[in-house]
Amino acid sequence: MPTQRKRKRRKKRSNSWLLVLVTVVAVVIGLVVTHRLKQEDKQNTDDHLVKESVSETVPLGSFADFNTSTAPTPEATESKTDRKEPNTVEGTNAAQSTNAAQSTNAAQSTSTDQNADYAYAYAGFSPKPANMNVAWNLLLVNRDYILPQDYAPELSEAAKGTGVRMDSRVSPHYQEMYDAAKRDGITLTPLSGHRRISTQTTNFENKIKTYMNLGYSRAEATRQAAKIILPPGTSEHNAGLAMDIISLDVDFEETKAFAWLQEHAQDYGFILRYPKDKEDITKITYEPWHWRYVGKEDAVKIKQRGVCLEEYLGAVR
């Protein structure tokens, strides 16, 4: 009898352990299934958000989509300031626009950005081809007017020994200004002069991604990025006509170098391109380090009138 009872107790224990084991396995399987369902739901949500973000963008296309049938008004600059005088923009040859469109599409097709179908244009921007028939020193490129995709000015060193280059027609004037400042104990170290359009594309796309990582849609991230970095082809750096000097910090305005530039830059043909009190016109944040060459005569007039380049050229929008 004792042996039979022991056997029954052992059998009960075995059944209990088996029940526990089955229960644990069932719970684990349930957790796994639930986790997979959540992952699938999350993926579906992410896919929907991506599609929604893309739909918010405005695929403006390339140059071929831009309206070039009428002559644009005096062009605007690199998303900062403009000028109002001898410059009015005239229509650009349709064939050139078509060629520009083709080269743009070709360049964009090699883009590694996930939105490869973006072509050139970005949400909220539809620039017309810049008028290349005006005086070269008054060429206006900005959100409204874009350089040809293959634009490549002849370059030379802005200040000997620095390795930083600008349009070769501007470099002698920068060197002259650099030497004059040096005699006054100021070194106008050139940081960024000419910038290839491909480099501008990379910089702009990276800034867009930064904002997208913060939760902005592609369209809004593009608008935010453009307040800091202009879309490729719309920057004065792409034209080789501007120089970022010494520092990329707003505190630069507190330095002796900035004070020197404010007093003397116009005498060498340079203007502060994006003034603090003109942001609503240039659509670019204040950049005390960004100086644009326009020629001595025009620089003096711009300084005297207290206007930005867009105002001087009559290209305010």
C-alpha cells in the first residue's frame, strides 16, 4: 500500500510539472506572437508616415518645369539680400533651360538620397534660371534664381597661401582687402569661398535629414534647412562670388575684424550679404561672416543706402 501511494504522489507531481511546463510554453508563444504583431503594426505605421511625408513635398521638377516664358524681375541673391538698380533679369534661352534640366535630372538620378524622385527641386522652392547676361559682379542667385547645373567659374586663390579659392575675377580684390586689413593688424582668414554644387547638395541634404530626425516632415525639414543652407545651385558660394570670413559664429560681429569689414569692405567691392535687419527680405538668417563681391561702385552705394542686395536690385519678393 505505501508503495502504491508513493506512485500516485509521483504521478500527481509529474502531471503538475507537465501542466506548469505547458503553461510556460503557451505564455512564451503568446508573447512572441504579440511582439511580432506589434512590430508589424509599427512597420505599417512607419510606412504610412513615410508615404504621408513624401506626399507633403512639392515635387517641383527640374528646370524644364520652370516658367521661363516671361522675363523675371531683378534676381534675388543667395537667400539673403539683393539690390535695386541697373539689374533686371531677362528671359533665359529656352534651349539652355532644357539642357540645364537634362543635366540636373542626370545628376539627381545618381543621388543617394532615399527620395531620388525629388529631381532637383525641393518643397516650397521653384527657382528660375539665373540671368547670365547681366554684369557678372551683379549676378543674382538665391531661392528665386538658380545657376546652371554645370556652372563652373574659373577659380584662383583668394589670399596667397590659404588654399581657399573664389572666382578668379574676385580673388585680386579679396587679396587687396586682405592685405589692407593685415596692415591694420587684422587677419581676414578666408574659410569658405567657392563651393561646388555637388557639395552644396550634400550639405543641404544632410541638413534636411537632421531636421527629419527631429520629427519634421520632409517638406518642413526642407524649409527649415533652407533658412541656414541654400538649396544647391542657389548659393553665392556656388558662383564663387562670396567668402565666409574667420568664423561661422554670430559672435563674430563682436570682433575687431567684423568692425573693420563694416568700415572698409565696400572700398574693396564687398558687402555684408545677409544683414540682421533684412532677414525678412533675404529669407536667410543673419550671417556676419558672409561677404559678397559686387564691385566697389555698387558696394559703396549699397552701404550708403543701408539696403540689401535684393532691395538694391529691385528684386524683393
